[in-house]
Amino acid sequence: MIYNQSTKYQVGSVTKMITAVLIFKLIEDNKLHLTDKLAEFYPQIPNSDKITIKHLLGHTSGLGSYVVKDGEVWVTEKTTDKQIMDLIIQQGKNFEPDEKVAYSNSAYYLLAKILEEKYRKSYQKIVRNEIIKPLGLKNLDSFRPNQKNVYPPYRYNDNSWHLLDKDLDFLNVIGVGDIAATSYDLNVFVNNLFHNNIIKKETLQLMEPLIGKENWGRGIAVWDFEGTIFYGHGGDTLGSHAVLIYNKEADISIAYNTNGERIKKEDFIKM
């Protein structure tokens, strides 16, 4: 395969920021509310009568991380929505909503499913209609089988690089960690987001963490570089890694992607 400037990287949980933006587009259109209960969609989930959309967005729901089972990442093989949902139910609640913050892949899996129910379309079609087409993105897409022109994942050990036998099965992490993109298209997305071309300024403020009070907002995290504040999200697969952040004062965005790392992405972008 010949790689070029259009070759995409898997961006892992940067996907979650896009999922959150899509949720807030529904909120802007009064088709969903931050106070809506999870029980309206999935009453079988433990504590669903207490968990709100806001809790899901902000990692305060108390739900766990379905990508890990028995201490290992298991979503590298084909599975079903039922198996995933059964595991989320089995994992149950770790704490009461708003009691603390704990990163939850399960919460974003449920948010992606709520998007599909509300839009009556697949997540892939929602992303294409609401993000890709309006912004004219050519090299950002939700996962589809047999996708082409995407860098394969590598791992460094024994003083050399090794192609991974397998990464996540991205059909298992739709809306959670499935998107592939170039750095260029990620920069276009985040700049349009913070210039209020996707959602309104007031809506974006609801997504952002409260500086000094929160590290996680509702789909956006704080990245503090010795007092210089960026907003955005990071992401990892088993081999690929990404950071997408934006600084308001300087109107600067950074999109960093790699399909293998020797230096942690959080440390690399500080250099």
C-alpha cells in the first residue's frame, strides 16, 4: 500500500468529542435534554432512572468500561450489540451519579445508540450528514468494514517496530473510538467547533469544563500546559494514538496522530 497525505489514522476516543457534539446538536434542536434520563432509552441499565444525558457526557454516570472484561481488552474480536449491552448491565454501577468522575466507555456507547435512535440513522450516516458534508471533510470517517487508506497499528518492543496482529474491532466501538482521520481534517473540525460553526457559542460553553472545578466537561477535557489552557480530547487504540486540542487565546489547534509510539502522546506534545 502507498501512503499519502490522505492516509488516515485511527483516532480512538477523539471520537467521543464528535459524539458529544452530535448530542448537543440534538439538544440545540430541542430533541433531547441534558436532564433526560437514561431510563427513557435503556431502562434495563442499572441506575438508569437516576442517570441523565449530562451524566453520560461528563463521565459522572457511575457506569463502567465495557471494552475491558476480566481485566483485558476483549473487543478485538467480532461481537454483538447484545453481548456488549449484557456486559454493561452485568458490570452495573460503580457509584451513584455525580458522586465522582470516572472515565466511562459504556456511557459513550449508550450515547451513540441514543443518537441512532433519535436520528433514525446509523452513526456513520449521522457523522457524514452532520459533520463531514457541512465541513467539507474528505479524510475523516466513521468506521466501515474494509475501509481503505488507513495506517496500520504498530508497537515498539525489543528495540524494533512490530505490526500488531490485531487492533480493536472498530465495529465494537462505534461512537466510542471508531473514527479515522487525518490531522488536517481534525484541525478543520476543531476550529469550526470553537468558531461556532457546528454548534452555538452557548451550547459549546455547556460542553466545556469549568476551569478550576473540572478536568472533564461534557465531551471536552482540559489540557493545562503550565497555565496555558487547551480544550479537547485524546484517544488510543491498541496501536494508534491521537490528541486534538484548541487554545482560545491564541486561536491555535493541535492535532497529533501516530500509529505507534515510544513516547506517550501527552508527553510528546509538551516538547
